[in-house]
Amino acid sequence: MNIDGQHYRTIWRDKAGESVRIIDQTRLPHRFEILSIDTLPEMVVAIRTMQVRGAPLIGAAAAYGMALAMSEDDSDAHLMHAASCLISSRPTAVNLGWAVNRMQSRLFSMPAGFRRQAAWDEAENVCDEDVKLNRAIGRHGLQLLRALAAGKNRPLNILTHCNAGWLATVDWGTAMAPVYAAHDAGIPVHIWVDETRPRNQGAHLTAWELGKHGVPHTVITDNAGGHLMQHGKVDMVIVGADRVTAAGDVCNKIGTYLKALAAFDNDVPFYAAVPSPTIDWTIESGHGNIPIEDRGPDEVASIQGRTENGGIASINILPHGTAASNPAFDVTPSRLITGIITERGICPPDELRALFRESMS
């Protein structure tokens, strides 16, 4: 996607050497900074601290983390050490484990001494494939948005939660890929952007990237979505996912479940945009079977923003000594989901297996 007229991916290999460049998402929207990741430990920190975040991007970062590790030491022992470090960096997004396992399979098939270049090649394959998957999600979702917009003499109002745009992937995004495709095709769209407390990925990231692409949008508080639906101001909800079960339960940023309940009660279509590496075929039900990341209370207790003099500051918003809980994700059951948009097409949750029967076998 474009930033001030220049194309960027969220992560890429520095062609001048064996290092990786990322857009540091903890600095957005107030500062746009490129960060160099040169070692495995630095990549683990980048994933854990959410300098890179979003399930597909975490997978790509983990693949590059394995390549960085092989540049340091391509022995069996270090390969297993790298895999363990990366998998433990964040627990919920299935793409992370998927990418690490893919890299392990590729590298264990060859002797040490040949793994270095192969690791970099495979990591770049992971990234290129992510772009293709998300572009395909955009094509399929475009047809859906075109049908929903037909006959309306106003923009199509779409509500989204958290950030599932190109910043959450290598490029294009998942939930926002159809939005960008529709906007570029001349279909009038307007996005209601949930702020997504406590880290404000909607207000900080989704609003930033939509603005850079010229897509009309409005940031709302997390609790405003149901009200807007009751008053007919939301035509559809579209979100991304960090893990989807074989039965179509969707694990996504905390607060997604509440949006799905409100959408169900108001007959508003609710869709999740999901590339196939995000589907966990080993889990049937998401309730109690997906590890939900419990992040630190400081994210709830403080908020970051730009001060009047242009500086960036973090301030505490809770009374001194107040406890805070911070579950990062929730699970939306398949019964509340209208459809799942994948690179192979759109289907109801109970038809997900049929759409990917070949992959499952």
C-alpha cells in the first residue's frame, strides 16, 4: 500500500545484508519510523512488544526470525532454539506457529551448511504468498461489497474492529482488503473505526492507513457500535482474525464478540476475513480451546498520545493502586457469523471445511 505516494510493505529483507526492516507500529500514528531487526532476539522482542502485530504479519516476522537465526548458526540445536523462542513470543495467533513449523520442515530437510540461503528464500516465499492471499480476499470481498452497495444512494457504511488492514499483514490486509478494492473501484464506502482499547489499534493504525489511502472513515468509541446499528447506520461488520477453528469460531481482538452480538440482534451482516494460514484445523470449538493472551495491566492503566507541544507522552488514567485485567482476545461463535471471506471465496462458517477439503486432507 502507499504512504504519501510511496509503496511499502510492513516487513521486508534489507537486500544489502541479512537483516530485516519493519514499520515500527508502536510509533504510529504520530511517527512513521523504519526499524532494523538484525538478530533473532530482536525479532522476538518486536513480536512480543507489538512493533509487528496482526496474525499474518506475525507469521511473516517469525519466518524472517528463523532466517536471522540461521544466519547466526544453522545447526539443528539452534534451529530448535529459534523455533521455541519465536513460538513462545505470543500465544494466540496461529499464523506464528504455522510459519515456524513451515520453516522447520523446510530446513530440517537439508543438512547444516545449506540452510542459510534456504531460510531467507523460504521467508520471502511466506511474505509473497501472504500478499497473494490477501489480494484474493480483496477480490472476493469486492463482489460482496458491490452487491451490498447496489441501489444505495449513499456510501456503504462498514464497521470494523481493531486493525486488519495492510499494517496487520505484509500488504493489502484481510478485513480491509475488500474495502481498498471497493474504494479503488469507485464504490463509495465509509468506515466506522472502533478505537479498540486498550492499545487503540483502530484509532492509531486503521484510521492512519485509511487516511493515507484516502478512504472516508470516522473513529468511534468501542461502545458506540451497537447504537449505530440500532439506528441503521451500519450496513455490515467486517473483522479480521487471529485464529479460526474448523467449525468457524473466530478468535479476534477483545470486543469482537460484543460487536457480533449487536450485529446479530440488529440483522446486520457480520463477516470475518481470513487467509487459510489463520485457520486451525486441529480445533473444533473455540470456547476454552484457544489460548487467550493475557497482557500486562499497564496497557489498560495508561494511554499514549501527542501533547500540545508536539511531544509523545504516556499518561496514567487509573486511580493509584487500582488493579486492571487485560485479556487481549475473545471468541465469536460461528452461529453469530454471516460468512467467512477467504482466498478461495466466501462461505458460511459451517461450509469452511468443504471449501478447504483438499487442504485438510
